[in-house]
Amino acid sequence: MTLHPVPISSTPSQTISVLLVDDNPSFRHGLQALLDFYSGNGPSRYQVVGQATSVEQAVKLTIEQSPTLVLLDMELGQSSGLTFLQTRPKGNERVLVLSAHREDEWVFRAMQAGASGYLFKTHLAERLWPAITTVLKDQIYLSPEVATGFFRLFQFYNGGALTTATIPLTEREQEVLHWLVQGASNNAIAQRLHITVATVKAHLTAIFEKLEVSSRTQAIVKALKLGLVAA
């Protein structure tokens, strides 16, 4: 398993309290191991203050421990992580969903219920750390493939784009942005447009500058919000 590289620091600046909510003990053990790795190799220390296997336990521990971060599975035996999102006492905790479900509807319902991010379990090793650091900054974490599906449903339920805007994108930049929103990789975009990967990267850099964003996910979110492309 390849772990996401973390900047090494010998003096952690803060302690992040974490609640693990998953009914699989092996998965919780794996999460604990990843958090221990981040604590030993990054600027923050992650302290697991509780582990829950049900919605009832999760709510109880959230009240008792006031965790900074909740790592939440969407399937908890006979119950659902969605129930926790809907019934939890609203505090300052950030909830990052870790799920095996890739269906757009699952992502949409979780985010609408108050999750700060949604991460596929299959991407845990390489994406958990950036997901955690993103939601702890009070920002939304969605991988490109998740963002596209989520905002497709958002537009459907809300009658289209949030607003419209004029951004001076070239025709080629619009084409690159279209495929980016569809979740295509740089290689896939290059093949579809018959250009090099280096050219794709150059267009993405220009798109990011014009949209005033710094990542693929942010570009997708902003493009869909502004109605620059259709999901």
C-alpha cells in the first residue's frame, strides 16, 4: 500500500481529535494505522477519541468527546451513516464520509445532509490525508469523479446552474474543461482532443488561473456553479 507523502515535522502544531464510525473492526484498525502514520510524519497529531459501530454510539460519542473530525462509513449494520448526519448534534466537527458506494445519489444525499467530504474507500491510502486536511480547513473535499456526479444532481434538483458568468476561456480551454467535468484524466483528455498531455496541463493551468482555483475539483465545482459547462 502506497501512503500519501506527508511533510515531516518533529514538532506537531496541534492535536486533532478523531471519531471513527465504522462497523468493521479491521477497517477501523487500518484507519488508526494511517492516522498514526500521519501523526508521526506531519504537522498535526491525530488522536482517536472514540470508535463507534452504530448511529447511537456515534451520536453519544460525538456529544461526549466533541471530536474535531468524524470519519464516517455510510453503512452501519441495520442503520446508515446518513441517519447520523441527519440526527447528530450539530457542533464544530467536520464529517468525512468514507464509503464503498460510488452512486451519485449516495454522494448527493451525504453532502446535502451535512458531510464535508466524500471519499471512496478504494482511494483511502492515497487520498485520505489530502481529504482530511481539506475538510479541516472548512473546505469541501470531493474527488473529480465524485464532484461531477454531485453537481449533476445539484443542478437537477435546483433547476440548473447557480448563476451564469462570462469567463474568457478559449475554445480549446472550453473543450478541456468539458472533459475535466466528465472526470477524464489528463491522458484521456489528450487522446480525445488529439493533443499532448503537456498541452492539456498547460490548458489546465490557464483554466485554473481564469477561474481563480487551485485544483481540479475546485475547477469542476466552480465551472458547474457558474454554468460554464453542462454536467
